[in-house]
Amino acid sequence: MSELLVVGISDYKLARHPKVIVTYALGSCVGVCLYDNQTKIGGLSHIMLPDSNMFPKNEHTNRMKFADTAIQDLVRDLVKMGANRFRLVAKIAGGAQMFRTQPGSPIGSIGDRNVFSARKTLSALNIPIIAEDTGSNFGRTVYLNLETGTMRVQSLSRSVREL
Amino acid sequence: MWGENLINNYEELNDMHIDVLREIGNIGAGNAASALAMILNEEVSISLPRVQITDFNTAVNALGGAETMTVGVLVNLSGEAQGMIMLLLNMEDAAAILSMLLQDKDEEKNATLSELELSAIMEIGNILSSSYINSISTLTGLSINISVPYIAIDMAGALMSVPIIEFGSIGEKVMFIEECFSAEENKLASNIIMFAEIDTLEVIMTRLGIEI
């Protein structure tokens, strides 16, 4: 396999082909893959929380933690690396509800809110979501192959999906 | 709510605070270990508690590989203390506990657990967290409610992400108190970890007469 670039929680990485970017064990967090199929430049963001405006911001705020700021910054960096802003497409995965909780429990809804915010941010940036594997109740490991733009989603309870 | 926060994030906890948290973990887990010993009808020992203040990625990997299949039981704490307790078991240990509890002679290790087995594990999580929290309640005089137990079997990292999201919203680190239970005879091992909100830590310290 090509060289793996590992993305942690509240982090993103970007690269060009033939690299593969991976993030492990997304639970309620959301992984957002962005890809330009001409330059074969892409990035993967591991987002923890929906909205940076939920908390008081200061110079120490990690913008990669939140859907709104992480996606904006990743797009900016991809363009800097040479990707075409208008060719970028998105694939997203994650946002599960890991524990079966009672309805109305705030623990239960964070995955949905992360997915919702990622979609909203992408839509505001006019980046189409061309594949999505979100929700449900299981963890996901996500690989973005920069040769093809394929997002590979691995779970313990389900067979591998290539999107 | 509590006026001006004296501790704003977990990184500001000093050595004395950490000693107090370690002692809390010791008392809580000690009580939980006695409960587990009664359930299993054998001696259960606990490791020295570890107070971890780590970045998110270290926390995810703290209890084994991020992708390792793990059984997690989670309870949510509310009332005068906000936090979570999670019991983590690997599949082999979950199966061993079940065979002791349910007198199940089926040695075949399955990747899935039946509804009955899930409830049994959930109940153990419930009993351990209740005894853990009872001792902290008694020690501090705080009234702490615990939720019903929630269970999931999945990647360790995906399970750990739940408390990390909950308590990692401010700052870049989380704090948790971790102990390992072991039952010699059956070579069992499991981890119990407690996360608490920073405000809750302040309240606990104040109750115990510790200067913040």
C-alpha cells in the first residue's frame, strides 16, 4: 500500500497522489474527505464538534476541532497546495450514535449534529457531497485514496464499503 | 454557575489536585472491586489508579488500539457532579465473566452477544459504577445521580470518543481516572474510567477542603 498519512482527532491532513490518508475509529466524530480529481490533491478532516460558535473563541482555539472552521481551513489549504476550488467534491462518513441511549439524551445527538453541520458548511461553500456513510451505531475507519478519490470505510460489524 | 472558574481547563490541575483525584479513584474503584468480588465470588484486585491528563489521541489509544473490538458500558453522572463512568472489557474477558455469571459452558467465543448476555454485562457496569459513585458521594456529601447503563460493542477508539467529545469541548486535553480490575483465578482484566467536568472537579476539591 502507498504511504499512509494518519489523521488524529481534531486534525486534518492533505496530500497529493499516490498517498492514502486515514483516520481511525470515528465514533460520533465525522470524517470529511475533499478531493480534486484532476490534480489528485485531497484532504481528510476528523471533526469532533459541530460549531466553533458554541464556545468562547480565543487564540488557543483549535479550529480543526469544529466542522465549520475545519472545513473552511482545509479548503483554503487545498487550494494553496494547487487544488481547484471549483472541482472539489466531498465524501463524508461517521457521526454515529455509539451508545443506545434514551430519547432526548444529549449524548445521543452529537453525531447527528456533527453530520448536519458538516453538510451545512459544505453547502455554504458550494462543495457537493457525492458519497455519504453516516449515522447508525457503529465506529468507522476511513481511508481516502488520492490516486482514485475513493473513500474506503471499514467497520467491525459490517463489510468494507468503497465509496 | 459557580462564579468565576478558578480552573479553566484540565491542564491547570496541579500535583495536589492530581493526588486528590487519585485518592478518589482509589476509593471509588476499591468499592467497585468489592462489589465485583461479590458478583464473581472470587478475589478481585485493583491497580493503582492513574490520573491521566492527555491530548485526545493519547486518550483514544490509552486502553489499547483504536480499532480493537471492546465492550463498553457507559453511565452518565448528573446532579451535583457532571461526568461519565465507562467500564471497558475486551471480548475474551466479557465472555469469561458471562460464563461465570450465567454458568454458561459454551466455550465458543462469539463476536456477538445475546440480549441476555448484553443485559448481564450492562448490569455489572451498573453495579460497579453505582458503588464507585456511592463512595464518592459519601466522601464529598455531593448528591450524584447516575443514568441507566448504556452498552456498545465496537472499536475502543470510537467508544472513547464519546466522553472525549463530551469533556474535550474546551481545551485540547481531557482528564480521566483509570483503574484496572483483575480477578486472578480467571485471569480477568477490565478497566473502569471516570471523566468529570472541570466545574465538578472544583466542587469536589472545595468539598474536601482543598485550596484550588
